[in-house]
Amino acid sequence: MPGPRPVVLSGPSGAGKSTLMKRLMRDHEGIFGFSVSHTTRNPRPGEEDGKGLNKLPMLLGAILLPIAPFSVEVLEKPTSISCPNESEDYHFSTREVMQEGIDNGDFIENAVFSGNMYGTSKAAIEDVLAMNKICILDVDIQGVKRIKETDLNPIYISIQPPSMEILETRLRDRQTETEESLQKRLEAARIDMELSNEPGVFDAVIINDDLERAYEELKDMLNDEIQKIQEKS
Ligand SMILES: Nc1ncnc2c1ncn2[C@@H]1O[C@H](COP(=O)(O)OP(=O)(O)OP(=O)(O)O)[C@@H](O)[C@H]1O
């Protein structure tokens, strides 16, 4: 696959993925990109098909469900990869076309949200790589497994909280959750933490205890790819 290797960032909701990604993007302008998601929802006024590359990821966090089988109705859109904010532009598609792509295995993940389908296609990721940018994929553990079936060859990094107690405190302090969604996230986190420790799943498991140290570890993991891009441009 041409272009820089993508980076998979996984880990429980509240582990600090968005915080670390935002810093990475701030410190390395033009190096990282996000793929444009597909959706079957209608474009809003001013939205254009296929735009939205390289925006910051949204803060809402990963999908709640630890397992995201195809066409499951989720409470949030799959943020996985891009979903920068509500004004994000998408690849607008019809149900038929999107379903065909899903059936063909062209999507690394998809979900139904408020009756509309959302998904991330392999092609959208390849578009980012073709621009000589590192595509960041923020996916749950099921997304990791799906990506392993592709030839995307990313660097797999798991961001983990120091403990369940600290995770709960951070999620509460973030003030983005209802009690119900918080409990769902904690339940999903327990499963994620267990699966992430399976040998061979991740190239690195970074414990986000001290933010500075976690950020340095993350940068070290990505240094080679970052340098390759800087040399080319
Ligand atoms: N090392 C850290 N020490 C203390 N607080 C932190 C640390 N890292 C992140 N936080 C805080 O924890 C909260 C959760 O972090 P963040 O939103 O980045 O998690 P996330 O993994 O992106 O979650 P989600 O998957 O739900 O988007 C935020 O309020 C953030 O400011």
C-alpha cells in the first residue's frame, strides 16, 4: 500500500485518545489526516460531498458498544475515524449503494444512528494516505479486528487508563455523560482492557497516567512515519 502507514488508536472511552490526538495534530501540522465517513443521511445546507479531510476529531468519544456488528443501531455515530463535528462533510450515499459496499467488504466499520447509516470505507482511508498524510483511525476493539483483515498495515496503539477508578473519575469530570451512558462506557472499558492485553493485538499499549509521558511514548511510536512525511514534503 503506497503512502504512510495509518495509525490505529484504540482504547476505552475516556482513556485520553482525543486529548492525545489533538496534541499530535497541533504539534505536527499537515502530517495527520482523518478519513471522510460515508452516510445515508441527507446533506445539510452548505455541506459538500467528500470534504472534511484533516479536521480535528470530535470530542464525543467512541461508540458505546464493545461489539459493533453490522447495521446495529448505536447511540452515537461511529466516531471511528473522522467525525470531527456535526458540520463535518461526508460522502453522501444511498442505502443501496452503501449496503452493497458493506456486503463487498469495502467498509471497515458501519453502524446505524438515528435511522441513517454511517461508515468508514477503506477507500476513504486510502485517500488520506494518497495525500501523504498519516490517517488516524480511532476505533474500538472490534474495529481493530476488522482492520486486521485488510491490507492497511497500520501501527496499532492502545491507549489505556491507569485504572478503572481513574477512568471513571475522568469520565465524570469530563461531564459529557449521563449516568446510563457512563455505565455503558465503563462496561465496555472492562472488556476493552481485557482484550487489549491479548498478546499480538497491539504494537504498543500506552498507559495514559501522566499525560506528558504518554504523549512522548505515542510520539516515539510514530516518529519514523512522521519523519518519512517530513522528508518527502
Ligand atoms: N493523562 C491524563 N490525566 C488526567 N486527565 C486526562 C489525561 N488524559 C486525558 N484526560 C482527561 O480525561 C478525559 C477523557 O479524555 P478524552 O476525551 O481524550 O478520552 P477519549 O479516549 O478520547 O474518550 P472517547 O473515546 O469517549 O472520546 C478528558 O476530560 C481529558 O481532559
